[in-house]
Amino acid sequence: MAAPGRDEPEGSQVAEVVALYVDPERWRRGVGGSLVQSAAEEAARAGYRELVLWSFEDNAAALAFYQATGWKRESARRPHEASGAPTVRHRRAIG
């Protein structure tokens, strides 16, 4: 679930959560939090100390979820490669 950060230099201790999706019928049941925890544990075993992810800037539900699960929104922004929609980066310490 976690991979070396695409925007990080070689040997960085920052991993990236490339995708995290939960069926809306399963929201608010702990599934997303469990996925984040699993990604953090996997990344920690691989020697990473932080996680980053990108989310759509206008996805209020995702932004609220990331904030509630310890992610910090950063100022970094870029357009989504396929759609051009604005995205924003989030960061979270492992541990």
C-alpha cells in the first residue's frame, strides 16, 4: 500500500500512500483507519518514518478523514495527472 515517495530524493525516509479508497457503504466503520494503520505499519517495517499522500482539494469528506486520522495538510498542490483537478499533499509521521 505504501511506496517510496514519488517526489522524494533517493533514500528518503518518506513513503507515499498511492491510493486509499473505501466503498461509501463502509464509511465510518473503521475501515479507512485500519487501511491507514496498515500502510503505516508496512512503511515502518520497510524503514520509513513518514507518509505522504495526495488528495483532491475539493473532496471535503477525504480532507476531513485525513485530518481526523493525523494527517497534516501541506501547501504543496498540483493538478491530477489524468483529470487536471487540483490536488493537495498531506503528511503524517509514522509511530
